[in-house]
Amino acid sequence: MSLVASRHSSRENVGRADALLVADGRFGDSGAIEERNVARFVLGLRLMTQKETRHPEVLRRLSLLSREELLPLLGDPVLRNAFEDDMVKLENGRPDALGLADLAARLPLDPDGLGPCERMATPHIKAWPEHGPAWLWTEMSPADRVPGELSARLRRLYDGSIEGGPAADPVIPTPGMCRQLARGADLLTRLLPQVGPSVLRHVSVVGFTRGESADGPLQSLSGGDPLPSAILMAPERLTDPWTAAETLLHEGVHLKLFDALRSGALLRDADLSVPIPWRQTPWRLVRVLVALHFYVHMLVFQEAARHADDTLRAEFGDPPAGEVVDEVSPDTEAARNGTHRTSLERARYLAGYVLALPADRLTADGRRFLHWLLDALHLVHEDSGITPPAGVAGVVPVQLPEPAEETVVRRTARAMARPLPERGELLVVNTDTAAMHWLNARSWLIYSLCEGRDTGAVAAEYGRRSGAGVDAAHDHVAACISELTAAGLLE
């Protein structure tokens, strides 16, 4: 193959990987992820309305807002943090300690399209208005716009998100920094026209700091539960547009996965300890998957940069000649052997480790997630050295007790639901445990049929409506009813 043909093929593979990484309805499609998070937010508010004794009317009013009115609230760092905290409290049986209602009762919730924290930003600047809602952390002046407590809570979240000692004050961006940030976002979206806008959509606020982390001066971080929907970065990350674009991808990818994982678990043992050759401290298994998700996206970015056309190079300069990754920790296997110093080496190790785990460590979604990432990786690195065994993406059957043929089943009254008909999904929450369950179209149909029928009648009606054969209908219904009963959604 000629060099020109090889380059053309590589660019095509980058384009395929770019498309693949946004195609998956569970992990890649930002619109689908957003819709699930809105549904979860509404159902969580409705659940809190039942448990809250001080301001239930405030939570009910929030739950009735339109999707457009809810999104700025869902993306607000303080409100999202309070919501996630309250959901954990409900799951732990502590409905008396909910804080979102107290906070929301004191906030002006005018339908102006701005979240409460965003309303404080002075001046108010959108980071990349054509690609998403993100605003810049400028001077945060509550004045008469919001209660002073909101500003104090935001600062506590900011301080708590930076490891390694007292946090530095936020750096107020200059007009030049704003232009450099927008330039980095522009480069990212032109280099990866599908992944770029997708990850930027999950960012609500961008701030700058010269704080410290456990590993030294902070380069960048993305907030999960501690500072939701936020990116913090050192101003120096803006000096070169390629570095700025890479930083936005890095942290935006983490925020996107954070949102995606609100609607399903990847693992059955997230706390399993995994040795990491380039770090002295083992990682939890869930962190391994988060890192693999990042490295695959970064490898696609690197290939896109390597094959950037002359127009991009003329406008943004040449991409860095070599890869810049965080240093390996001293006195580790990687430090002694000179290994695991590239994204590809690390992705190989992480993927290989997960592939070698017993199949039941991952949920069906976890296996789908792994298969999806490996497909993208193989598009840009056919010689990645990772060969998933047959059946990685398949569903490993879980042995559940079969209900007796004559068992009568009905939906419990201890549940609330919110349908997502365009996605073919139903979100159901057990009001006793606050656990949320996502039902696909098959499970939704079976759940709807559990209205005092015996399981044989459910299977017969399910088969009639779905077109499944007698044996398949029996198997589908038996497995689904066992799962729904275990979740406390049937009695």
C-alpha cells in the first residue's frame, strides 16, 4: 500500500472511531445520557417529595419543570452535589437528613435559562455556546442574585475537590484566556467532529486554578460527586491549543462517563483491588474502567492529531511531536523497567487485566462497555496487542430461581416509574430502598403484565405481544420476574 493510501486509510479509521465512540446508546450518545439523567433527576425529586417533611412543595415544583428548565439545575454544581448526596442518604435510610429542599427553598428559580451558580458569575461568559451550556468561573458575586450561602457552598466544593492541602483561589480568566479556551474547544471539535461536541456537552462550568494536587501542581481535574459537571485547569494548559484541546477532551470524557454511569453499573465488584505497574497504590476496579475509557479516547485523539490536515496545522500549528503523559511513580515496576509510559501501553495493560477477569465480575453493561472500547481501540491501533476472547460482548446468563408456574405476580405499590418511550426504557424506583432500576423494552413489557396474573399467563401474553416462541417467552419471563422480585418491584 502506498504512503498516501495508508494515510487515507488511517484517517478513515479515525473517522470511524470518532463515530463509534458516540454511537453507543448507553455510553456514547450524549442525548440519550442526558435524557436518562433528567429522568433520574425527576424521579429522585418525586421520591424526595414523599420523604421530605419541611419543603416538599419546593421539590414537587422542581419535578414539574420542563426539560429545558431542569437542565441548568441538573448541571449546577451545588444543586447536583446536594441531589446526589440526598440520593445516597435515602439509599442508606436517612430521609431526615435531606438538604436539597432546604437549599432550593431559598433559591430564585426564575426560568431565565441559568443555574443558580451560573447566575453569580460576573461577567457572565459562555465557554463554547455553539456546543453546550458551559460557563466560565469568573468573579462569583452573589449580591442580591442568590443567597450568600450558595457562594459559600460552591467554594467548599471547590476547596474539597483539590487534593494535597489548602486550595488556591480561583484564577479569574482574562479575555485572552477566554479566547485561548475557545480556540482549544474549536480545535477539539474540528479534529474529532463527533466526540468533541459530545464531551463538551457534559461540561457545565470551567474554572482556572494554580492549586496543588497529591502529585504536585494541579494540571487539570474533572468534578464527579465533589464538584459535579465542572472542569478545573491550570491557566498554563491554555498556552498551546493542542494542549488545551487535549485537556478538554481528557476531563470532558470523565464527566461524560460520570453522567453515563448514573443509569447503570458496569461491575459486580467495583472495590476489587487491581495492581497498577506505574503506580505504587492499587486501584479499585471501577477506576481501571474509567482510566481505560479515557486512554481509548486519548489514543483516538492522538491519531487524529497525527493525521491532522494542512488547514488545521496552518491555523493551530503542528501538534506536539511526542506524547505527554503523567510520569510513572518512583520505585514501581514501570519505573524499574522503563515500561507503561504511553497511553497505548497503559490501555493494553488495563484492558488485558479486565479481559482476564472471571466473566461474572462484569455486568452485561460492563461487557458491552469493554467491547465498545476495544472496537474503537482496534480501529486506530490494529496492533494494540489486545485480542478479546470470543463472547466478550455476550450476555453471561445468571442463574436465578425460576418462579413456580402458578405463582401470581403483581407490581408492588412501593414503586414509582418514569417512561422514556423514545428510548424503549422505563425507569423504576423502589420507594423503600431508593434504588433505581432501568428496564429495557422487554422487561418493561413483562413488568406491565404483572397485574395479578400467574406467571404462565404472563408468559403467554408476553409471547403473543412480542412474537417470542413458547420456550423463549418462558425463559424471558422467568428471568425477568426473578430480577424484578429481587429488586422489590414485584410481590
